[in-house]
Amino acid sequence: MIDARDVALIIEGGGMRNSYTAPAIVHLIEQVRFGWVGGVSAGAVHALNYASADPNRARAAFTELAAHPHFGGVLKFAKGKGYFNSDFIYGHAEKLLPFDFASFAASPTQVHVEAMRADTGTTVSWGRGDFLQDPSLVSSAARASSTVPKVMPITLIEGVPYVDGALGASGGLLIDAARQAGFTRFLVLATRPRDYWKKPLVQPTAVRGMFRRYPEIGAALHERPARYNASKREILAAESAGDALVFFPDNMQAESIERRTSRLQRNYVAGKEQFEREWPAWEEFLS
């Protein structure tokens, strides 16, 4: 086991694109102990699975669960349950892929999950202490962090509305949160290629008009490209300084809304192949 408690693990979201980074999570669970792990959206699911030291859940959540008839799709969306059925994924699916809370509670790794308040635009974070105090927050915080506006229903926690953490201050890349936690070295798992940069919204006024009830969502969607790109520049600067190692996918075979398990499993294999090629460099950086 590699002791990397001086390194923060930062995990980008991206829906089912995270089937590509899942094999890296599986290996890191088995081989590396980080001091901090953080993610938003699907990256939050990875972060919590890493912190619970459950490699099977880390794999199956992004390669097998989508086969369930209640997982989602157009019909679920039409019925108001969301293209990804939040009630199932973060509720009923717990019976299929139970979260090992005892293992999570025993882990010393700091955990950081973010979502955005839909009513105020405020970025909200939850950490290990919050989850230990209220275990139900594990699923509800992951759900809140993963709630893509219009694609999934707004998530309520104690009456407060939340949406995707990628709409928060980080833009979806939590390097600032890791720095604020005291870390200066980072391993970053990205789900977009190295040359990817978010472009400004083409019709920001129309987008804002879609969120009259929660105008802060429209504002956050408008601001997200600048926030994401700023965080990415910070990550690349850390990489250039030798303080970060970044995994950029070079053979991504799935989009964020992919539900075909055959495609997700192929994407998992593709990610595993790239990870295995790059592992010696990771091992050197982490050791």
C-alpha cells in the first residue's frame, strides 16, 4: 500500500464518462491511501466509493447499474423522474449496491463533496464529519451533487434545493478546495481530454429563461465555462510545477448520458488500458 497522505485526489464528474476513470478508482482503493479525496457530480460518487474502500461498488456503479429497468431513460424523464432516475440511483439501488458505511467510518481520508444551492447560488460542501453525524447524507449529498438541471429533478435536503456541484465556484474541478484543506500535491482524474476547454454559452438569455423559478441556476450555467477553465489552468500550472499528476482520457468511448452497459464496459476496459500504461508514472509521483 502506497502512503500518499500528503496528496489530494481530485475527481472530475461527467456522468457515465466516469466509467473510464472507474478502473483507476478500483486500483487506487487497493493500492493507495490519500489524505483527501473530493469530487462533484459523478466524481462525488467516485470519491465516496474510494473513501469506503469498495472496489466492486466503484466498478459496478458505472458499468452494471445502468442495466436496471428503473435506472432511467426517456420514459422516466417523461414521467418526471429524470433521464437518470434519482430516486432509484440514490435510493432503491442501495439494496443492489449497498454503501459500506462501517468501512467509510473507519477510513482516515478526508472527504469533500460539493453541490450548489439552487435558490441562492451558494456552493455548499459536506465532509467526513457531516457524514458521520448523519449517515443519510452520504446518498443525499451524492444525489444533490449529481443533480443536472432539467435532466434530473431538483434535490431537496431538509427543504433546501440543490443542483449539480459542477455549477458551483469550482466549475467542477476541486483544486481550490484541496488547497484550502492544506494540500499542495494533487492527483487529478479528468473525464475530458487535455485540450478541452469549455466554451461560453451560445444563447445565455435563452438559458436563463429556462430557469425562471431558480434564476441562480441560469446564472451559474453562464459562469461555469470561466470557472471551469480557471480551475483547469490552475491544475495545469500545478502539473507544470511538478505538484500535480493529471490523468486525461485519450480513448473515451462514452458520453455523459450513456446507458448501454456494453458501451460502458468497453469504456471501462479502455480506461483500464490507459491507466495501466500510465501507472508507473503514478507510482513514482505518489511514492
